[in-house]
Amino acid sequence: MDGLDLLKKDWKKREASLPHLSYDQIYQMLWKRSSSIVKWIFVISIIEFLFWGVINIFMADHEYWEEMEQIHLKEFTVATYVINYAITFFFIYCFYKNYRKISATDNAAELMKNILRTKKTVKYYIGYILISTALVALIYTYFMMDYHTSSTVVDDMEKYSFTPLQWLMFAGIMIGGLAVFLGLIWLFYRVVYGILLRRLNRNYKELKKLEI
């Protein structure tokens, strides 16, 4: 008997001594891990909601609302707060629903569907944050620039206005700055939620193997 045969024989002995998990045991492990991950997604979304709520409360003082009144954005700001809180709360509710569904799942096929649903919800949530942030930033910038140009007087005679080239340069700087800002937001959510989604995706792949 050569060295290779001895190695094979030794490996078979070791393999026989290893614990073999059943289908149900593997499923239970994946189910518990998936449930825990979705629970953390739900918890993080609540913490994020409360964090930005506190920030907005401290920022929205009397001077802030006076400035919004001057640049004709007070009503828009109030509407933005209401809509943003409503949509964010809707996503939090969806995360909670996903967690409840996964917690009550009793078969691998349904668990796989719930994992895919959770991943889609998170992606929609991040997409909403990026798109809404971009739109609100552009609207605020336009109104602020319009207010400052119309209220600035040159030589006590005429109001200041940008030339087409100045507007083009400003638009380029604004788009570049906004792209960097949105990139940082995307990176933040990629780190916070991306780690959880990658773990959830691994669970999905393991479940897929069980169903084959």
C-alpha cells in the first residue's frame, strides 16, 4: 500500500467521525441566521430614523424657519419633512413585515422568497434615499441662488444676475459636489446594509443548495 492509499484510508476514517447534519438541522441554522439578519435591518432602520429626526429637530430652530420663509421654501420644507417621514416609516414597516414573515416561515422555498423580498426592500429604500436627496438638494440650491441673485444689488442700481457661462460653471460645480455627496451616502449605506445583505445572500445560496 503506497502513501496515497494510506492518506485516503486515513481521510475516510476522519470523515466517518465528523458529525453529519440533517436537512432540518441545516435549515434551522439558516433560518435563525436569516431571521437575525432581517431583525438587525429593521433595528438599524429605526435607529437611523430616530437619529435624523433628532438632527432635524435641533436644526429647525427659529432662525432656520425664518431663512426658509425668506427664500420661499418654508411650505416646501414642511411638505418634504412630512413626505420623507411618511415614506421612511413605510419602509420601516416593510422591514418589520419581512422580519415577521421570516420568523414565521417553516420551509426553505418560502424562506428563499422572503430573503429575496427583503433584499429588494433594502435596495428600494437606498434608491429612494439617493433619489430624494438629489432632488431636494437641487430644488434647495435653485431657490437659494434665485433668492440671492434677486436680492443682491450692484452699484445701488440693478440686481445682480449670472451670465450663461457663470450659470454653466455653477451647474458643473453643483453636479460634481452633489455626485460626491451622493457617493458618500451610497458608501455609508453600502457598508451598513451591504454587510447584512451579503450575509443574507450567502444564506440564500445555501438554501438553494438544499433544494437541489
